Amino acid sequence: MTFWEKMNAMDPRWIFLGMAVLLTIPVLFPLGLAITIDQETTVPIYNWIENLNPGDIVFADVSYSGGSAGELGPQHKAWFRHCMLKGVKVVWVAQWNTGAQLGYEFCLEVVEDLAEEGIEVEYGVDWVYVGWKAGGTTMWRNMQLDFWDACAKEDWVGNSFEDLPLMQRVKKWDKETCKGIMLFTAGSPGVPTYTTYFHDYDIYLGDVAVQVPGNMNLLRAGQIKGMLCGLPGAAQYEILLGRPGQAVKLMDAQSLGHLWIIVLVILGNIGFYITRKSGTPSG
Amino acid sequence: MKREVPMVLALVFAIIRIGFELLQPMIAWEFAPGKTVFTRLSFSLTFMSVMGLLMGLINLSRQHINTIRRKREHWVYSVWLLIVLYGYAIIGLIWGPDSNTFIWIYDALIVPLDSTMFSMLAFFIASAAYRAFRIRNVESTILLVVAFIVMLGNVSIGEMIWSSEAWLGGFKGIKDWILSVPNTAHARALSIGIFLGAYAAAIRVFLGLDKKYLGGTD
Amino acid sequence: MSTDPQIWIAALGTLAVYSYLYKENPAYRIAEYTLVALYTSYSLVLDFHEYLIPYGRQYAIEEGQWYFWITGAIGLLMYFRYAPAEWNWLARYPISILVGWGLGYTLVRSPRPVMVQVKDSMRPLNTVNNVLFFVFFLCIMFYFFFTVGKESKFIQGTGRVGRYIMMVGFGCAFGNTVQGRISLFLNRLSFLLVDWIGMKIW
Amino acid sequence: MAMKTLMLLAAEAEAPLTKWGIFPNVDSAVFGMFFGIAMIILVYVMIQRARAGLPIPEIRRIPGMEAFEEAVGRATEMGRPVHITNYAEDVGDYDTWAFWSYLAHVAKLCATYDTRVINTNTDYLTQAVNEEIIKQAYLEAGRPDAFNPDDVRYCSPWQFGYTMAVAGIIAREKPAANFLIGYFYAESLILAEAGALVGAIQIAASSATSQLPFFIAACDYTMIGEEFYAGAATLSKEPVIYGSVVAQDIGRVAFTIIIIIGAIMNTFGNDAMIRLIMF
């Protein structure tokens, strides 16, 4: 076998090995490739939080689970950090039972990080994690009417709403209280709950990459106002915040992974072309 | 009794469901305030299918006990499977799904194995691209070119090659156009077609022309 | 390095799954059989505690909905699948009820979301993009004509173009998915590096 | 299924009023009903015409349909089994109904050629029907003893438990043909690549638009979207079922015409067609 014949029919294990190595290296030794900020998708979300007044309340939704934490976790953390820095109050709900605890842990991580930097954030005053409530999407309809009643006056960890100062301001989920909704979504239930029941609110998405093509329509139609697209979205947000973190580092790995696929395809095609010319049957 | 009754049952329940989906008086039919007949009927059918909860356990046991008995290849693993199967089921049934042991095992094994299996896609997407994206004919060439543009439009390296401030908005500009025009047209036409096909398939069952659910080959 | 046994099990399990990429092997096999068994028991337990018991108690007993007893009994017929051959057919009863129930749903409900798509396809032809969208859309529709226009050069030709446009859509979705899939691996990688090995990366 | 159900959510907004007195006030409730009735009548009429021997249009070749026999034949030559699966759909889903046509076809081919067929499942009721279908196919081929119920396997009811098991089974049993038919989610590419690693001929037929790109990339033949259902009809023992494909095609022509007219009307600012279909 010549080199090009090998390139035409490479053992998949080399592909896997190359991929693993190229994804691991930049995580350990960041390359610092440039990241462009997407004006149409990422910036509106940043500006939304930036233009709110301290004390304004926004709602956020965890509609993902462990499988998508790689993309949505960094988004979640960057966005929540931004809110806390701006003094914007956040009420968290979760449409996915399977990811509710995870979302709570991400919030706690942000709070710890902020504490290390000397910024105190208080649970119940600056943020509340209501979490998942049984009852499916109709539950969200009930929350609009009477938030306390729908949630059985209890947050995710079992605190009564009575004891949480922030909740005194959130009797109802209406346009008076809610200055916008941030939804982190990995599938269903997800976006339609809000575009159906909350269609006149400002809805923003933190989306997994796979869903971005589908949800692009909503953005064009104005049904959602902004969108963080997968890991790049998180990385862009971290840069806007001026604190490159996890996502920015992982974006280098993304770049190398893509590059590896591109190199493979080019080598494969050259090999394919040369072996076909020399008349050997090709795979 | 063997074929006719099930077919009649399917038809009857199809018609009942059609009524409950289509007619407002039936949708809103309540037997007590806030309790609709439709939800209870749906629940009762969920209840019916939940009655089969032991089927998975029985299926796996049957298959793996046979493997062990006949000493087929890898039968030792079947012994392990049965131990885990019954062990976890017993823990869950006795102490409940909220018990610490049950959740501990869930977090230690189910979550990581599940998400690792999912993440294998990172490797397989590379090997699939390597095999499929060849300039073999028009179709695979289109596939290759478009996938290249979109991939480059998604990462920093693409930006370095052809910046989004440049002509046509660079890879990113072209990617966005592909996403919003040909991709949407494709998704629309495909889903309308799928609906028509699925609807015809449903009508075949409804008219009793397709009755493979009874276990036959016709 | 972590000292938590849970993290160790999770990490070894992760590595066992990845070993498949080299070759199917005993480590993968153990992981595979474990996950299949765990998931089967998991859903059994969930079905039991979240559906069977609460539904039976609340609806069949407290609310006194008599038909729960009937559907429940029909549900039990499923187990006749394991009975001797002459009784097997009883298992068809619950299956056909569920087929019928799904059928009614499909017949009434499935047209509705499609009409939303049809509606959105009737975009006013006033921009270049909308006209292109419309042309592309029609080409793909022509590709799926199975009986009409088999002899028509126009339909065949546009149908072929339609297939090419579908390839554009597929290529686009493929290229766009790569980053999501890589993120999945990066997530596992951070678990191994940070949670298990204990590196301080971020 | 969950994803499909959610597409319907848009139609589930609060609706205190009714249309025409008895229909719920959701988008397309009435139009959808008339569409359904029209389709049922069309299918019935076309099949009656076919039965009566009246001419109905012929169906064009669907790429991939003839590959089933070739793939099973190759498996027979190599002495290796055949693997067929659909993922998650339960017995109440149209994708499963179409899948059963393919299963019956493949099982009959395998029974005739005396090749082992392995079927993997996530739903125990679907598995029960699958087992009956395969058993029946072997019975009809005159070799009921060759049927092994242990080859109709249950692989846990959850996505990646199933995926892991199927990937393992494919690697161990090395099927020469791998049929992935029905609705799939993210596991599609894992299953197809596992098949590619053991060098199987792969045929996919799916209505999962988000997974079709991966099938196209990884499989030898892919039946796209509607071809999957049309193919299922052509596999029927009774060829008059062709009639339903004709009806489906008439529906498509009607939609195409509606959309062309609607778009032209919309260009001139008239939304009557939109209001009609959304009624």
C-alpha cells in the first residue's frame, strides 16, 4: 500500500486517536485563537442585561440535562454571572426534571466564584431557584396566573416562598415583574412553551448547536430576541464579560476538531483521486 | 376472537380518540369540576401499558437465562447482567427511587455511561465525514462543500481564513444564508412530505389494509 | 486524584465505553450489560412508583373510576405473550387498543402543525431570498412526486435539482452538528481531567 | 415522539371559543379535518380502483428498495446475520406501522435464504409484535424451527442503553447487512458507524429529518422522508396498497398548488388562502 492508498482507506482508529489528541491538547495548553462576537445572536442578550436597572427581575429556565451540560453549562454560568454583577435578580425555573439539580449546581458554582472575588450574592435576595414542578407545560400557564400557588410556595431546596424576600415581588409572572426570559434549551419541552404562553415577552435563548438551524427561524421572525449558539455562544459571552473562561478554552479544541475533520476529508479525497487514477479499486 | 376482536378494538379506540381530539364538547366533557373524561381515559390507557412494567425484566431474563443455559459465547456477562438487573430492581422497589443507594448508583453508573455513549458521536462524526465526503458524484460533492463552509463558519479558524467582514460575509455569511434559505426550504418540503406519507400509512391501518400489528406478515 | 468512589466508578465506566473505539472488548461489554440492566430496572422502578401505584390509588380507588380496573386487566393480558402458543393471541388486545389510540391521535392532530409549515411556505415573493426559498421548496416537492410527471422532463429535471438542494440541507445540518458533538466529548473530558484527575484548568 | 408532540403545542393555547359550534378553536382544526376526510376517501377510492382492475398511475422506482434483497443475499453468501432495528417508537406510532412492513419483508427474505435475522428493541410491546412477525415469516417459509426468539432482543427502554447494546451486538455478531428503519434520534450515527466498522451493507429509511444527514453520510442507501412510507406500501403482499401512494401523491399535488396560489396571493397582500388553511 502506498501512502495515498492508505489515505484513501484509513483505519478509523487513527481518526479516533487524532480526534482525541487534538481535542485534549488545547484544553491543557490553550492556543488563544481569536473569537468574533456575533452581533445578531449574542450581542442582543448581552445588551439586554446591560441595559436593565439593578433590582429588575428576569426569569430563566433550565430545559436541559447532563447530556447538553457541555454546551449549556458555560452559557448558563456566564449569563448568570453577568446578571449577578449587574444586580439583576433572577428567578430560575426548570422544564426538565432531569436537569433541575444540575442547573442549581451551576448557579452555586457561580455564586462561589463570585464570593472568591469578594462579591457577595445572597440566595433569596439576588436569586431564587424554583426548579422543576410536576404538571407539564400547562404548569407554566398556571405560573403566569399565580406563581406562588402553582409552585406550591416552595423552591427547589424546600424553602418556603414566605422566607424569600425576592419572592415577595413575584406573586405573578407578568409583564410588570418580568423584564425578559432567558431559556437554556436542549430539546423538548423547551421553546414552544414560551412562544405559546409568553409570546409577548422578550424571550432569549441559550441553545445547543444542533437546534440552532431550526431556531434561526424564530429569531428572524422576532419571536425570540437573541440566541447563544452552543459553545461559541458561551465563549463570546465570556469575552463580552471580559473574563474568558471555560468556553473560550474549549473553543480552541472545537477549532482543532473541525480542522482535523477538514484535513481528513482533504487527504481522503486526494487519496481517492490518486488511487482511482492508478486503477486500484477504491473503498 | 384472535384477529377480528383486536381489529374492532383498534377501530373503536381510534374513533373514540378522534372524537376526543376533534369535538369541543367531548374535549371539555367533565365528570367533576376540573376533571375531564379525556384525561382520565388517557391515564387509564397509560395505566394499561404500565401494567407491562415487568415485560422488560422478563424479556431480558428469558434471553440471558437461555444464553447461560446453552453456554453461548459471553454467557458470563449474562450472569453479571442478571445480578445487576435484579439487584437494582429490588433496591428501587423496596426503598423507592428517592433512596440514597438508588440515586448513588444512578449517578455513579447510569449518568456517566449514558453521556459517554452519547459523546462517542464526536468520533463517529469524524469517521463518517471522512468516508462520505468524497468528490465521487454531484451529490456527495455538494454535501462536502456545504458541510465545509458551515464547519468553517462555526469556528475561529474559518474566521482567520475568510473574515466575516470581507466579501459576502466570509464563511459565516454564507453559512447564515444557507441556514436561512435552502436549509429552511429543505426542512419545509421534507416535513410536508413526511406528513403525507405518515398520514397515508395511518389511513392504511385505519381502513384495515395494514394489520401487521396483529403479528402477521401481511 | 479524586478519592470519591463514585467518581472513580464513573471515570472507569467512561474509559470502558471509549475503549470500544479501539475494539469491542470485555471492559466495554461489562459496561454495556450493566447499563442495559440498570436502565431496565430503572424504568421498572419508575413505572412502579410514579405511575402504577399513584394512578391505581388516586384514580381507580379514590376517584372510583371503574374503567381503570378494566384497562388494568386488559394490560395484564400482555403477559400472555409468554403463555403457550394457543393463548398468545390474547396479548394482541392491549396492543391493538394502543394502536387505535395512536391512530386517532395521528388522524386528527398530525395535520395541524403541518398547516403552520404550509402557511409559512406561502411567503410573499417580494425579496430575492423569498423567491429563492420558493423555487427551492418547489423543486424538492417535485422530487417526491411518485406517480405524477414520471414522463415529464420538467418534473424529473427539477426533481433532480430538488435532490441537490436536499443535499445542501443535509450538508448544512451535518456541518453544523459537528460543534455540538465535539462539545459532548469536551464535557466528558472535563469530567476526567477536572473531577477525576483533579487538574485545575479553569 | 416527545418532539413531535411538542410541535403541536402551538395549537394548544387557551381556547375558550369554538368553531362552528363543536370544533375546538385551534389553528387548522376544521381544515385539518376536511383534509383528513379527503385523504381517507382518496385512499379508499384508489384502492378500490386498483382492486377492480381500473388503471391507476404507476409508482416511480424508489431508490434503495431493491437493495434489501441484495443485502440479504450478500449476508447469506458470507454466512453472517442481518440486523434490523427501529428506535423508540411505540406501537401507537405511524413510524412503527411503516417499519413493520420492512420487518416483514426482511424477515421473509431471511427465512427464504436461511439467514439469521437479529432485531433489537426498546419497547416491549413493539418487540412482542416484531417477534410475531418474524416467527410468522419463518413459518410461511416452511422452516419454523429456524426461528430463534432470542434473536429478537430487548435492549433497555432508554436511548443510550439501547445504543450501547446495539453497538456491542453489531461488533460481536458482525452482521453483513444493517437496516436502520424508522424514527431515530442522536443514536443514528452511532448505530450506522458501528455497522460501518464491521463492513456491513447499510440501508437506512427514516422520517427523522434531523438524523437523515448522518444516514446519508454513513449508509450505502438512504430512503429520505416520504420514500420511507411509500416504500412500505410497495412492500405489501397485496399490490393494490399502491393505491394509497397514489392518494398521497394527489395530496402532494394539491398542497403544491395551494402553496403556489397562496404565495402569489400573498405577494399581492391577500391572505385568504392562509386564513383558509389555518381555519
